[in-house]
Amino acid sequence: MSEPLRCRIPAIATVQADDDTARVTRWDFPPGAETGWHRHGWGYLVVPVTDGTMLLEEPGGAIREASIKAGVSYTRPPGVEHNVVNNGTEPFSFVEIEFKAHPG
């Protein structure tokens, strides 16, 4: 038996800057929104704008939660594959800075 289809609203991606060095995107997640499955081709930095709890869907069916705090940044290496979901009842936002000078 296969899993039922899921329909989630897309998170809102607003590109704020994009040049030869970096791409800066603000992501806004209303409750229930997702990025959709994607793989990062460059290393990146995430700067949370608001507090929130992300549900991360990972390859192989793994699911985990990760809390973000406004102003507390973190980095990730190139090649990360996932789907980010707001599984909560409150919206959250972060700014993602992808470093084009460091391809994966």
C-alpha cells in the first residue's frame, strides 16, 4: 500500500540579492507551508528572523524537528537534501545565504 498524497502550501521565497558571490533568500512559512524537496548545491548560512520549529523531512524517510531562534545563525555544507515544513500553528521566517564561491 502506498502513502497517501500530501498537499501543502508552498513557503514564500523572496530573493533579496543574487550576484556572483551569494544568493540571499528570505523564506516565510505560514503554518503548514513547505519548501518542497531540494538539494543545496552550495554551502549556506541560515539567519532566523523569528523563532520557530521546523519539521525536516530527510532522504530515506527520516523526519526530525529543529528549533530556530531569532538571530541565532547556523551553517550547513553543500549537498544537503531535505524538505522544510512548518508543522506548527505559528508562522516563522529565516534568511538563507548561499555561498556561490564554495560549490559542492
